[in-house]
Amino acid sequence: MQIFAIDCDNADSNNAWAVALGCLSFPVLADFWPHGKVCSDYGVLNENGVPDRVLLLIDKEGQIAYLDLDHIDVVPPVEPVLEACQRL
């Protein structure tokens, strides 16, 4: 299983954020150019060109096995995604 974060900021911004947190054990990827292409492909880029907070589990075949879409100000619960991980 591979865990990573992705957002539409550039790589330098993502790196600064990860360093400021100081405890990430997974890579942070930039969906910067073309802007939001990956987020758009998964249907999670909102009309303002900004992704909301999304937790995705993608199985070995590349299919979405779990999706939790929340407003950027909402911290989603951890339990459902952990349960989905166990099912995979």
C-alpha cells in the first residue's frame, strides 16, 4: 500500500508545507501543471479550480475503492478510511 498527498500547489509550496509539519511519512505530490489535471480526472476539482478535501483509496487495478469528499475546512473522520483499507 502506498500513501501520498496531492494538491494543486506547486512543488516548492508543497515541500515547505511538508517541512513545516515535520512529521510526514509519505510523499506530497503537486498537481500544478496542467493545473489540477489529476484532481479533475478524479472529479474532485471544484468550480473555482481548487480541490476540496478528498480521501481516495485506489485499488491495484486503478479503480476508486473509497472516496470521501469534504469541504476544505472539514477534517474527515479516520475510521471509515481505515475500514476501507482493511477491506482491500
